[in-house]
Amino acid sequence: MFTIIRDLSRHNMEFLCGLLLFAVIAGLVIMSYFSPYGATDIYLLPADMPPDGEYWLGTTSRGQDVFWQLTTALRNTLYFGIGVAFLSRIISLVVGLVAGYAGGTVDRVLMAINDSVMVIPQFPLLILFYFVLKDSMTWTALIVIMALLGWSYDARLIRSVAIGLKSRPFTTQSVYSGMTMRKILVEEHLPYVLPIVFATTMNNMIWSIGMEITLSVLGFTDIETPTMGMMIYWANAHSALISGIWWWVAAPVAVIVILFLALFLLSMSMNEYNDPRSRLNRMGS
């Protein structure tokens, strides 16, 4: 893994730019742990103060410092995206590797489930879950639900790679040596699909964070937990743009753009690295 990062940093400008942008995001997340204010504290500061030396990004109509609120919201949103990506990667790996290696009936059953999940309209279903589980819809529950909806595309991609690995000589040798299917998948096949997993993780984070922001802006999540979407929700609830409090909206939107751009650049560079022809053209070796 460190070799891949080193090679990409040396030869891929998109990866380096994405890494630097993500470092900025990580720095803001780290700063959130040193916030002088509680995550849900309101009306502690003068309201609607524009950016200045004391309040770097101004204050909100709820008496909150936009900068420190932004760092906490970014931390929660990023952790949400990582949680969804982590759980959905596990599901996609298990389904994709097992389906590709086992074949036959197992493959058909798993792909039938996979394709059924793939065609489910995700956004209306998430709204339905919100109304059904409104009193118990925690962020943990939302992470699990979105992970269960976000694995199907990547599982099919992993399956296609696993089908090719099944016919490779080292797989046949592993079978003849008495290795179990679990050991073959974990020790022999998993290393080959990890680069794909890393690339799809970025795409899945973009999708999950985008869904969280959309749901939060519409008020379909816990409005008391600060996230990037909830910052925009409260700004809209207080008519921030109409009132001229532009910094309340501009700050989270700018950080969201930086976050999405960083994840997109990292994903694009990883996809290019996974293609041997593109990698040779870029690195010249």
C-alpha cells in the first residue's frame, strides 16, 4: 500500500492534489477536537457577526462560531461517510469474491440479490425509513441502512475480477494443496482486488456523504447533530441568504466542494493506477 501511495505521489498530479486537499480536510477534523464550544451549544456569541479577526468565518443567527461549528460538522459527516464505506466494502467483498469463485447456483443467487438491491430507488426508500423509524433513527442506524444499499455495484465489479482469478494457475495450485475456499479468497484473491476496493471506497464516500447532505438539508435526519447538511438546514431555516448572512452558507458549501474534489481526484487516480496501460503511460516504466 505504501508503495502504491509513493508511486502515485511521484507520478500522478491528480493524486497529489487530492491528497493535499484531503490533508486540509483532515486538519479541520483534528481541530474540531480543540473546539472551545460544545457541538450543540447555541446563543453563546453575538449573532450574525460577519467574518473578522475574532470570528474567522463569522457567527450564525443561533449564536455559534461558524468556523468551530464547521469543523465539528465536517468531522461527523466524514465519519459518517467512512462508516458507510467500511460496512459496504465488507459486504461487496464477501458477495463479489464468493460469487466469482463459487460460480453455479451460489453465483446466480448472490447476483440475483445483488441486482435486486441495485434497482431499488434509494432516496425514496431512505425517506420511508425515516418516517417509519423516526423516533429511533439514529446516525448508526442510518449508516447501516445506507451500507446495505450501497454495496451492489462494487460487488459486481469485484465478482468480475474474481472470475478471472479462479482460472489462474495459483488458484488451481491452492486447491490441490488443500486450502479451503475461505483461505483462498482471503490469502490469494483478496490482495488482487484491494486496489479496486480502495478506488470504490472514495466513490462510495462521495455517494453516502452526498445522500447525508441531501437528507439533512431536507430535515430527514437528527437536526440536533451538527453535520455539513445540518449547517445548511439551519441556515435555510433562518433565511440566511435572504438576510445577507452569506458566510453561514458559503463556508459549508466551500468545504463540501473541497471534500468532494479531494475524494474524486483520489478515486480517479486510483482507477488509473488499476489500469496497467494507463499506469505505464503515466510512469513510463
